[in-house]
Amino acid sequence: MDKIAALQKLNEQMLSCQKCQLRQSCQRVVPGAGNPQANIMFIGEAPGKKEDELGVPFVGAAGKFLDEMLASINLKREDVYIANVCKCRPPQNRDPLPEEIETCWPWLEKQINLINPKLIITLGRHSLGRFVPHLKISEAHGQVFRRTMPNIGQRYFFALYHPAAALYNGSMRQTLLADFQKIPQALKKIEA
């Protein structure tokens, strides 16, 4: 089975998941979207209201800013893969609970292994905390980390603030844009 078909099958399995309470309160599961052959995989925290309505990650205001940042380094959504740690929207957009993140974790492991990106970009503290625990986003943003983890092996991670942070704090916008400019160079170093 090729990568595209395997990812499509995995997405279908995620769509029928009923493993946690989040599925009872959300409209739909949001598996992920983008290029299955991507070198870069963005991983956010959980779907928001617009994502829950459409079934696609990062399509609200934060998604528009993500598109703008991608364009700033000559990339489009079709060039990357975008997913979330949690596949269902928490009620009232609250933070995902540790047990909800844990329940969704096997889905994300399978996505990472199928896509096999060279660089995983964490968007926000919940995503960063899943891969590089005990590290604060304020200290880690704009940096590359290499970790070996069970079930996904050795991976390179690049930490970013969540794009939604720029919507609530205007000064965060410049920080995110500046950090984003480091991505092409980080990818070159990994590929070297």
C-alpha cells in the first residue's frame, strides 16, 4: 500500500474513533491535511471551532496567519502536512486534558511514521510538551531539538508559539514571523 492510500486508511480509522469523551461533544474528528510526502509536519494542539465545523486543521484566524507565515518562506499548505495532538475539539476551546492527549497519541504516532517528515514543527506548548517535556515554549521557541522517542524513533523538532498567540498578543506576531524565517536553514542543516 502506498503512503497516500495508507494515510487515507488511517484518516478513515480516526474518523470513526470513539475512544474519549471529546468525540461526544465535537462535530467531527479532524485527522490532518496536506502533503503526505512533506518534509515538514506542523503539529498543533487541538481543533478550534472552525476546524470542528470543516474537519480541516488550521482554517480559522490562526490558520490564516499560518498561511501567511508559510508564504513568507515560499511554502504553501500543499507543501507541508498539518495535524494536531488531539483530533477532536475540546468544549469551549479549553486546553486538551492529559488523558485526552494520551488517547490521541497513537493516531499521531502513526501519522508521523507514515509521513516521515524530516522536521516536525510544534505549534504551542501542548504540542511541544508532548515531544520535549519540561521545556517552556518561551525558552524553546525558534530552536531545533533532536529526540529519540518510542514508536517514532529519532526526530528533529522545531518549536514555535501557536499562531493563535499572535491574535491575542500583537508583539507575538513579530516573534513568530522571525522564528519562521529560521525554518529553511534548520531544514538544510538536518538534510546536510
